[in-house]
Amino acid sequence: MQLSKILAEIDLEISRLEQARTLLAGESEPAAKKPRKVKAVSVSEDAPTKRKKKRNLSPEGRKRIAEAVRRRWELQKKAAAK
């Protein structure tokens, strides 16, 4: 979904929530506000996304995972041999 569409939907939802708030607050008629204009954002669709920080495993964690994988392989070999 394009960023401009997302922003337009958010602005629409904000205006709906403001109207609901004025009705619940007891005001007789919601104040007429001009709808917010969506700013044009020049972000191309091909723009690279932000990469998440690489998570590092501790040597102990790597060892636990390796042992678990070996146990899994053993169980699969035993099941295939039956």
C-alpha cells in the first residue's frame, strides 16, 4: 500500500474519532473542521527498507541449537528406518 493512501486513511480515522469525541462530550454539533491535507511524500516504491539490527547468538545458544537439530535428525532417521 502506498504511503499517501495510508496517511489519507489515518487522517480520515482521526476526523471520525474527533466527531465521536465531540458527540460523547455533549456538544450539540461538532465543530466543522477542514479535512487535513495529505502532504506529498516523495518516497519511491523501490526505496530500500530499513534493515533490522542483526541478532548475534552466544556460543552456548548456538551449541544448544546444534544439539537440538542433531536430535531431530536422529529421530527422523529412526522413523525412516522403521
